[in-house]
Amino acid sequence: MNILINFRNIKKDFIKKENIFYLFFALIIFFFDRITKIKILNNFSEKTFIINDYINIDLIWNIGIGFGLLSTESNIFYHFTSTVIGLIILSLGYFLVVSEKTDKLIYSLIIGGALGNFYDRLVYKAVPDFIDLHYDNFHWFTFNVADIFISIGIILFLLRSFFTKEIK
């Protein structure tokens, strides 16, 4: 009985105008990420395109999670990781619906980026990363637009956690 009541409350909260706005914002991020990836996939091959002394376009396929972590050739581990990522996205969607306005923005940034990379995991079985930041011979992890939004969301989440007091 409690579960039914909670689902009814979630459904009622979901259709609030502000929640629709933040979910739409997450979809805009998703589509912006898709457009950049489609542009890169259609116009660049495996060779590096130098933009300036600090940024290259270098298409690589990431089978791991953020910044290539946990990359493996194991299909079982890949599918397990993809399932966990999908569940995390659903959880973040729940938190977006039940949270305060500031947190809704943070969750929508993370969800939008995560959906972009999750889509690639499902369709391509890997995520195309292509932004290569470097200084001389030091190269940061190659990443994509979705990673930028996920990182901004996580940084804002951490900053909010450090600088807000919890009222007890």
C-alpha cells in the first residue's frame, strides 16, 4: 500500500511544470551531445585534427566509463556496467523530481550528459570521445560534450554539498 502511495506522489510530482522544464533541459543537453557526436562521426576519421596548441579532435572509442576507466573486453562486465549506469540514470530522474530547484538543475545536467553516453553504449557498444586537451606532451583524458555536462553537474553537486548547511 505504501509503495502505491509513493508511486502516486511521484507521478503527481513528475507532471509539475518545473519538473517538465528540467527534464526538457536534460533532453536539450542530450540532443546537443548527439549533434556534436554525429558531426564528429560523419566528418572525422581515426586521424587527429589539430585545432590549436591545446586542443585536438581525436576520435577514440571508449568502452569503459568516464574517461576510459574500467575499460575491458568482457561482454558480461560491459553489460553489467551499462545496466548499473541505466539504473543510476533512473535514480537521478527520481531525485530530480523530488528535489529542490537548485538540485533539479544539477541533476538535469548530469542526466542529460549521462543519457548521451548511455545512448552510445546501447547503439555503438562504445562511447565516441573526441576532445583532446593537452599541453606539450601532457594529454588529459579524451572526452566528449556529455562528459562536460556530467562533470559540471558533479562539480556543482560537490560545491553545493560543501557550502550549504543542513538544517536539523
